[in-house]
Amino acid sequence: MSIRTAPSRAASLLACLVLPPRAVLLIIVLLSLHAGLAQAETVYVRAGRMLDVESGRLLEDRAILVEDGRIARIEPAAALPPPPGARVHDLSGYTVLPGLMDAHTHLVGDAGKHGYAGLGDSLPTSTLYGAANARATLLAGFTTVRDLGGPGFADVALRDAIAAGVVDGPRIIAAGPAIGITGGHCSDDNLLPFERKSQGEGVADGPWEVRRQVRRNIKYGVDLIKTCSTGGVLSKGTEVGAPQYTVEELRALVEEAHSHGRKVASHAHGASGIRNALEAGVDSIEHASFIDDAGIALAKKNGAVLVMDIYNTEFILGEGEKAGILPGSLEKERRTGGIQRENFRRAHQAGVAIAFGTDAGVYPHGQNARQFSRMVRFGMTPLQAIRAATLGTARLFGIEGEAGALRPGLQADLVAVAGDPLQDVSVLEDARFVMKQGRVYRAPDSAAP
């Protein structure tokens, strides 16, 4: 998967505007020039400490030279002075590490409205919230995210708007509407009564209908496919561990997605639904709350990645009622959260690949880094948790040749924090400097744009 650049998606974004063709062409040219000028700047970053996530070493006093949005050189600062005309950022008092990544977000919508509270928001309203959420996520140090389930392809539009420089935000790998069964979690609308004839846009029953939905999502520009192979916590009328979709249906979905070069992320809490999804060949299991020994062994055998959101239990049980989370969902979370955290420990000890993913949107955006301390509490070292949000996510996203580490040739995605994250991983909750593809969005000596 390639990382999209600004001009490459401008036409599709502007096609929605009612403008004369010459005006559209002029705007595309101006966006291209703006992107080119922004990336052509040479930036020099002096890091008091630099975390090399590949070696695990914390390197003292390093200089990072950025040209055309990519890392050009990394040297000891004494050996690499700032070149003439470079924009200099002195981060001598900070630790610099690669831009962080979150493998499970929901940017579109108001994170303070769950259940019936969000029914009054239109898709345009939810998309505008998405723009604000994207900016908050970027300023928190997350330069790339997967968005797993955007209504009306709003996440695809947000991805393109960010790539075109219209709004600020992380790179988005967008799934569009999640695909699932009638009455199921994440795909159907179970809040309204029968007479309203309400059905979710991602509903598909049977192998051929599943294939059609995959093809439809790809038609409208998604980067991956999201499905649900069990019920969920926050949906009405589903049991959190109950299977959704047969293995036959899931195999059809995965085969169709993979034939088009798209990976598949499967929401799955229950043990049997997890095994069904893994047997069908999905690339990642989201949540994995009740995973058993057979599921752990199958994930290792298949090379599948677990994305376990072990932070948001605190938000759901602490503040969820105020945000409109239904009583039934609160009860399901009480049965789920503690078991999920212990299974996180078990899966990690067994050597299953685990990527950093938080389900942001359940809780307010910008708090993504709070999960690091929970990952450490439940079995990881700080370095392992950081690698899960850099090297591990980059591999899952298919962009390990573009991002996820600090070395020449990669995209210049940098985050700086005060203190040593290898000693106190909670310092990642306070990003002081954020650069994405060579552009600085937050710096200690200036206000964020």
C-alpha cells in the first residue's frame, strides 16, 4: 500500500464541488504547488536523545536532516551541523522517536455521543467532527492511523482531504462501512424499532452478498475491509462473544478482499468467532477479548496480528453513562474488560504479534497514548509497547518501507517528548513536537497551526 500524497487525491475530493472545470484545474495546480513548496523545505532537528526503535537503543545528541518530506541523514550532532537555509528545531531537551500509529480508530462522529445520543447528528455533522478529531489525533503524536468503520465513506473523504492539505490530520488507512450480518454488531442499525425499517449500510448475508459488499467498498475507495465475526460491547441486541458469519461467509469476504489487494480486519471478541475469522484468513483480529489457547496458536500459525484495545475499559465504565452508552453495554463491558487484559498478557507471552490499537472514538480523540501504560502494566516492556505502535503497526499497514522507524529514506514522521519513554512510558501522553512528512504541526517554541 502506498502512502497517498496531496495532489494524488485532489481531483476526487474536488469532484464533489460545483465548480467550472477550469476552476477545479486551477485549484488542483495550486494544491500541487503548495504541497511541493512545503516538502521542498530543508529541516534540521537536533535531538537530545533519539530512540532507534529498530535497535532498541537510545542515542544521545543526534541530528536529523529532513529534505523533501523524508529523512535524508541521521548523524551525531557534532558531525552534522545545520546546512545553510535550513529551518532548525532544537530539541536538545527532548527524546525524539518515530511518529506513532494507531491501528484502530473511529474518527468520524462525536466521541461524546453514544447510543441514542448520536442519532440526531447528520453525516455532514459527523464528518466535521471527524476533521476536528483527526487534528487532535495528529497533535497527540499519531501520524498514521487505520479508521475501522466510517459511515457513508466519510473516512475515505477525510483521508483525501488530509492528503490534499485541506485539513490537518494523520494519514488515514480507511475501511469505509464495516460489513456484517443482519442485526449484527458494527454493520446494522439496531437502535430503532421495526416500523422505522432502518438497516445499516454494511449489511450482507451469504457468501455472494458479502462479496458484493466488498466490491462496493472497494469501488468507493477503501484501503482495507472491516468485518465483524462476533457481537460487540457497544451495540444493542448483540451478545459480545456470539459468532457472526459462518466460516464460509468469512472465507468469501477474505478471498474477495485479498484478490483486490486489501487486507481484512475482523472485530472479534468471542473465542469461536476469533477462530472462525482466523480460519478464513483475516489479517488482524480486533479486540480478541476471549481468545483461547487454540485461537492464540492459530494466530501465531497464520501470522495474524491482534489489536487489543485495553485502555478504553476505564472510559466506558467511568464516563460511558454520561456519553450515552446503554446500560446493557456497560454490563457487557464489566464482563469483558478484565478478561481481555489478562488475555492480552497471555497472547503477548505466547509470542503473538500485537499492534497498538485503541478504538479511539469510544473515548475522546487525542488520548490514544494512554494505552501505552496499560500495555506495560499487562506484560509488555516500554520498548515493546512503543514498537507495537511503530514497527508493528507499520508492518500491519503494509508501509514498513515508508514509515515506522527513524532512518534515511523513510517519511519524516517525528514525535518528541520530555523524559525517557523507556523508563516512564506515560511521557508519550504529552507530545511536545509533532512532524508529519517533514511538516511541523507542534513545536515547544510555537503554537500549533
